[in-house]
Amino acid sequence: MKKLSIFAMLTLCAGSLQAATFMSAEWAAEACEAWNKNKNLVEGLGGDWMKNNAGRGYKVIQIYRSDCKDSPKVELTISDEDGKAKCTYGGAVKHAELNSDVDYLMYASDDDWVCMGKGSWGCGPMGAMATGKLKFKGPKMEAMGVMGPFAGFLELTGKVPSDRNACP
């Protein structure tokens, strides 16, 4: 009987370790944590990029999967904390309206998210935008100035564990 109960507990624990659905609210929360562990993002996007925030002290990045019909967007809120770009929220959309002068909306097909997440040739920020792999709305000239750190954001989409077999 003890063996059965241990097996049952292990099965329950394994189920709770399952990765969140790619670009779900749960995945966005994990992406936010991963952002804050990435020095290139936190420090590289601090300063001038973070200062362009319409006086709000934060920028919003919304992303979604174009292959998932009616895919909900998820959101990361990036706040200026002592000159550093810290993710202070990751989850379901809280900002219904984006300010296109400071905020970003990005979407791509699942295959293109995979390519960008791996950092594959042609899937870095410049290549992804130039080839249309990454659809993008927001301050394009500003984004062009932070291509190095921005690559780290695209690669987060491949580093944060996820289940890509289901749509959020």
C-alpha cells in the first residue's frame, strides 16, 4: 500500500511540474522572472530605452502567437528601477490601450517564435523584423537602437520552458 501512495504522490508532483502553455499568462509570469535574471536585459535596456516611458515610469510589451486562433495577448510591464529595466509584471493583459510611442506589440507564428527563441541565423531582432518573421508595432527607431539587448528578449521565448502543443 505504501508503494502505491508514493507512486501516486510522485505522479501528482510530476503533473505539477508540467511547463506552462507557451504565451499563456502563467508563461508570461515565468518570462518576467527570467527577464530579471538576464543582466543584458536589465542593464542593457536601462537608461535611455527605459526613460522613454511617457512619464509613467514603465513600458508595456504585449506578445502573442499568430498561429493560435483568437490567441490572447500576454503582457510584460517593464519598470524603471534605479536606471534598470526590471520586469514588474508578467501575465494577462492589464493595459487595454498601448501608447505606440513607448509600448510594444509583437507577434509571430509558432515556427518563427521557435527560430527567434533559438537565436538561429536570420532570427535575431534585425533579421526577424526585416524578414517579417516578427510583426511589430511600437517605436521602431528606438528598437533599432537596442538590438543587442533586444536579442535577449527574443531568446527568452525559447529559454522559458513551455508547452507549445496547445494554444492558451
